[in-house]
Amino acid sequence: MADLKAFAEQLVNLTVKEVNELATILKEEYGIEPAAAAVAVAAGPAAAGAAVAEEKTSFDVVLKSAGAAKLQVVKAVKEACGLGLKEAKDLVDGAPSTVKEGLAKDEAESLKKTLEEAGAEVELK
């Protein structure tokens, strides 16, 4: 068990460059896609510097304006956020405002598309 702990400690202390080299070795020599391994290593305490180099994974959906079809946008916000009609209307009236925070990229893109189809002007941050 001590060997596994030492191995885990070595993984946690890898630099970004070393993680990239490890990912290349795993992919080329063993056919393993290292996405899960890179996430596990990035979660370690040495990841403060690595997090800057990583792709952004958390997005906020910001309603810039309701556009011409305000009622449709209010309905879309109400449905997407699970809000009451008044809360959704207040959120749309308060534009620019954040609709949802901390979404994964695909969820944020989906919500953005839904709101844009309703006529809103939306931005991801």
C-alpha cells in the first residue's frame, strides 16, 4: 500500500508539462485517452498553476437583452430556470443579468441556443 501512496504523491506533484508528457505516453503507447487522468491530476494541490492552462469548464449564461419577443424570452427563462412567471419576468426586465451560473459548456451552449431562438441576446462568460 505504501507504493500506491508514493505513486499518488508523485502524480499530484507533476507539473503541467509532465502531465502533458504523461498524457502523450498513455495515448501513444497504451491507447488510453488520458482525459480522466488529467482531471484527477489537476485536482491535486499542485494544480493551482495547471488550472490556468486548462480550458475553461464553468460558464455563466448572461442575458444581454430580451430583444423584440420579450414574452417568448420570459417563457424560455421560466422553463429553463424553473422560476415563477414573476421571477422570470423580473430577471428578463433586469437585463443584462445572469440567467444561470457554473454550467458545463454543453449545458451553457444549449441554454444560450434556447434563449436565442426565443429572441434574446445572450452571452457566455
